[in-house]
Amino acid sequence: SAVTDTPSQYPMNCSINKFKGQVYPVAYLTICVVGFLSNGLSLIIFLKSYKKGSSVNIYMLNLLVSDLLLLCSLPFRAVYYLMECTWIFGDMMCRILSFALYVNMYSSIFFLMALSIMRYLAIVHPYKYVKIRNSDGAKIVCAIVWVTVAAMSIPFLVFRSLEDKGKIKCLELNSANVVMISKLNYVVLVPGFLVPFMTIVICYWFVVKNLQKHKENHKKSLHHQKSIALVIIVTCMFLICFLPYHIIRTVFLEIYKSYISGNYDTCGPLNNIQKAAVFTHCLAASNSCLDPLLYLFVGENFRSWWRKQKQSEELGKMNLKDQN
């Protein structure tokens, strides 16, 4: 992405292109294989079992679409780094890749927030949940999320490919626009990450408090199982994929601005934070591999599909016994 990938115009030529060439292709191709297999299977199950979607399933279906869009962009990134940071796919595709990354990341965050709110209502305010679980409100919310996230990500369409030492570069941070990107980072950080993160924390606090209060009543219920699974999976996703990425991205931009201002005379601090940014960028992209866990443990379509498969299997065994 334009924010996390190594700049081509470092002060003192502080480049870690070799390090990126070792890490990014392996990470991107691994995420692609795992992500396409898990999300592809999830999509097949959705299409086979989809009837009239509940709000939860609508949010999950949109989350799945978001993940598939990101996965489609990763092979282009892998090829770029395998070719020693040489871009061959044209200027428009260069712009689209950064745009796609942020659309996926922030749409995923908002859909996870919506799922967390729905689980909060199911546990703490069940009567309200019953009223809205099959409403068309989820479709409106999803439309608003896509439009809002796309609007937030439009500035990344201006980061065109550049020529540097005879090579066409993409996914690079230019020192000429780092101040603008740093400001954009803070603008996006609050509504795009902090607000959803705090909303999820508050929702889960009430969910866990309610489950503890009625532990014996909820212990074996489906709501209890789905709620515990959602809390664990979404919390892990934020702590592993999103929180480190946003922290390191912000720190990296501040350190890079200091280098431009001449406040450092060695590459050590900048290179170290940039290597950390490479790893957290890969973790952020890997959220598309963790989302299928939500479909499996929380999705209503998946549970009904799995029950039907088990019933068909048991019926087949019974028929086989009768024939014998």
C-alpha cells in the first residue's frame, strides 16, 4: 500500500527492497491460497443454503465479498516484489491496488462492528434483536458502509506509478506526499478504526457481563456458543490484524517525516520501523483468512447447511442398514 510499503526516495537512501522481496511474495501467495480456498468454500455454502438472508448473514456475505476483492489484488503485489519492485501492469492498476487494500480493510472493520452490535442485541436486548434480525435495515447499512469506505479511500487513487532509475515503481511512498498521507492517516484513524474498535469493546463488555450474570441459563444455548465464538474471533482479529497495523503505520509516518526534516543521521530507526510495517501490513491482509472462522462458528447459513449434511449422512447410513 502507499502507506506501508518502502519509500523509493528515502533520505540517505534507506531502502529495504531486498527484505520486502523476501517477505511480501511469500506472505501474499500464502494468503491467496488459504484465502481463496476458505472463502471459496464459504461462498459455495452461502449460495447453496441462501434463502432469505437474516441481518447477520447479509453482513457476513458482504464481508466475504470484501475478502475476495482483496485476494484478487494480492497476486499483482506478489509479482511486483518478485520482479524486484518493477511494475508492469499499468498506472490504473497501480492506483486500484492501494484503493482495494483500504476498501477491504475498513469495510471489514465496519462489518465486524455491525456483527458485534447484532450479537450485543441478541444477548442483551433479545426482543429488539428479533424485530430487526430479518429486516432490510442490514442492506441499507451495508450500502452505507461500501459508499463511506470507498469515499474514505478515494485519495489513494491519486498515488500513480512512478519512474525511478529506469524502473516503473508502484506501492511506494514518495517523500513529496508523506505530509499529506500523514494527515490523511489521522483523519481515517478515528472513524475508520478507533470508533469501531471502541464500539466492539463496549458491546463485548456488555455481552460478557450478561453471559456471566446468566451463566447457568445460557451455558448450553446456541446464543451462548455463538456469542463466545464471536467475542474470541473478532477480538483476535483486531489484536492480530488491525491494531498492530494502525500503530506501526502511524509511528512509521512520524519517523519518516523526521528523516525528511533531517532529525536522524542513520538509517537504523527508519529501517527497523519499516520492517515492522512490512510484517503488520501482511497481518492486516491476512484478515481475509480469519473471516471464514466467523462464517463457520457464527453464520446461520453454515450451521443449517452443516445440520442438513449430517442428517443426510445419517439417513444414508440408515438406508444402507435397511438394505443389508
